[in-house]
Amino acid sequence: MDTKRLNLSDSELRQIVNDHFTTCDSADQAYRIVQTALEPFSPCPEGFLADHYALKVTIERNGQTELLSFFVKCLPTENPVLRSYLEEIGSFRKESSVLQRIVGSIQRHCPWRTVAPRVHLAVEEQLLVMNNLKSDGYSVVKREGGLLEVVFVHQALETLSNLHACSFVLEQKQGKRLPELFPTVLNENAWVQTSTSTRVKDVANVIKLYTELVKICDHWHGPRKQTILERLAPLIRKIYTYVEPSHEFRNCLNHGDLWCNNIMFKCDGQGQPIGCALVDYQLSRYVPPAYDINLLLYLTTSRQLRDENLSVLLDHYYKCFVDTLERNQVNASEIYPRETFLRCCEHYRLAGLIHSTIISGEVTLPSKFLEEIFGDLQSTASFMPDTKVWICVKAFQADERYRKHLIELLDELFAYV
């Protein structure tokens, strides 16, 4: 694949390589770019909101050749409707700003753990070139339905606690909150109610999807089913109240999109996780840490795992959170006393449940239905266009695992009806 499709100039390629060497303490060494190549990042699409490539750069230095690999995200070149949608929600602008300006500052306060990829180059809100975490030993752990074992959840919570805690450290050291330090960067772009936003239609279609699933499923009966159908829409729309910064609990940088493909793990020789990095910060927001925690748990664990391990998981997060603050000479009891933290987690439990339910219809689809979506430009034109609703309905009727997982989530959600 020709690298010309990225429209990278020679100076931009050198900037990418120079920045790479800056991170590995060898920036003073001369080199020559021998050739470049572009490849699909993986045989299957890695996400819904961008095209993904591996940029391979062969260089020569000290008389030897080296192959450097970089991860590239760019606006879709073959789907103008999806491209327009991504430009509307500003996903590239947000991710570039969050990673370069906020996470870059946060990472300095937890050098012992990689919390996110490093941006080497950002081009006009349409292309990002980052270090290739796969080259550093990280990978997405593929599990049925995206559900993780508890040891992986522990690692993800450790990275999440570092991200949140160092967000507070940055605020403490700067004497200002993130929205003051980085105006407009964390403005909500996922769940917005602007009348002209495509996302409003997306949420309406999510409500249509779950209305159809409740109607065709015999798991709910009679008056109970009717009550659910009447109250489903306002319950889903409560998401809008949760994505605004809290006036009760202290807010921090939240990743905001913690499904399995956005969580990469480094494992030892026995396959046990020893590190975790979070990718795709294009829907980040400024809310209390408990939003992210609940979102992670509802998107990556089964109800049984949560029922059996919730208190232990929250204890693990909080211990890592306190440790990170203390390593930065910040008093955890002043930032988030334990009782406040637990109260916050309970308050945002419904937020994580609603958000995970909204996107689980899409992100847990069986592979053959995902192939159907990626094979149709209209199905990928936004988060939940009309065509995708009916693909999800078809999957619910045909695939027992998918149906069981969604019913489990809905049962917990409808406890609030």
C-alpha cells in the first residue's frame, strides 16, 4: 500500500522518526530514511471511528538498517458519510488534544506505567501517527463477548487509577482544573443534545433497538414488559445528566470509551498481564472517576464476576489510586476520601450501566454480523444508523451468546424501572 495516501511530507516523516528517538534517548544519532510502507493494521477492523494502518519506516544509521513501526489513525478515505460524521463530532481533534496536551502532561507523573500511546504527529484534525504499542508487547485480549478475567480487570483498573490520580496531581500542581488549563478540549462530543447532532438520532435509534428487543423477547412478560417499554426511553436518556461535570464529586479526565478493543495488555511468558495501556481517547470527558470505573466493569465483566468481586475490585482501584497520589506528594484523603469514593461509585453505577447498554448492542456483535456492518457504507455512517438497528435485531434472534449478554445487561438496567 502506497504511503502517499497519507500525504505525509519528507519533513513530517522525519518529525515522526525524530520524536520516536526522543522517547528512547537516542535523538542525537544521525540516520537516513531508506523506504516507507503502509499496511492495514490488522486483518479485521480495529474500531468503528477511523481507518487504522501500520506505517513501516526503514532507516539506516551506524551502517545498519532498522525497521520502525508506527500506528496511524486517519479519517476514512472510502466512506464520505462516516468521514463527515467524524468531522461533526470532532473525534480526531479531541483525541489529538487529549493525548498531546493532557495525557502527555499526566504521563510525567506516573513514569512507571504507560497509560496511553504517544502522538508523534497530528495533521489537520484528520490523521494521527502514534507509537505502535504492539511493537512494545501490548495487544488486545480477545475474549467471547469482550468479557475479561479478573486478573486483566485488575490491570485495567491500575492503569485507570493512574490516569485519574495523575489528572488530580496535574490540577494540584497547576492550581487549576483541567477545563481551565485546557479550555474546550474536554467538551462533551459523545452524548450531546444539540438538535442538529447526528448523535441525537443515534440515541433515538438505540432506544428503537432495545424497544424492538424487549418486544420480541419472551424473557419479560405482561405488565412488566409494558412498564419497561413505557420507561425505557427516559431511562436511556438519563445518560445526558451523567456526562456533565459533577457539582457534588470532584471531576477528572475520563477515558470514556472502555470497551475491550480500547484496552491493550502486556503479558508475561505465561500469558499473565503485567501492564495495560488505554487507546482511543476520542470521546474523553471531565467527570468523576467512578464514571470510568463503572463503564469498564459493565463493558468487560459478566454479572457473576461483578457480584463476586466488586468490593475487591473497587478496593484494588482505590489502593492504586492512593499510592499514585502519595508518590506525587498529594494527600489522597483531601482529594477523594474512601467513603466519598465509594459513594461516588454507587452514584455513577447507573451511568456505567446505561452507557454500556447503549454501546453493547454494537461492540459485542458476533463477527459475522460485524462483517455485515463493515461491508455496508450506510451501516458504518454513524454510531447507530437505521440499518445497524436491524442488524443488531437479527443478531439477537440468531446468536444465543449475544442475546444472553444483552438480556443480562437489560435485566440490571430495568431494575431502575
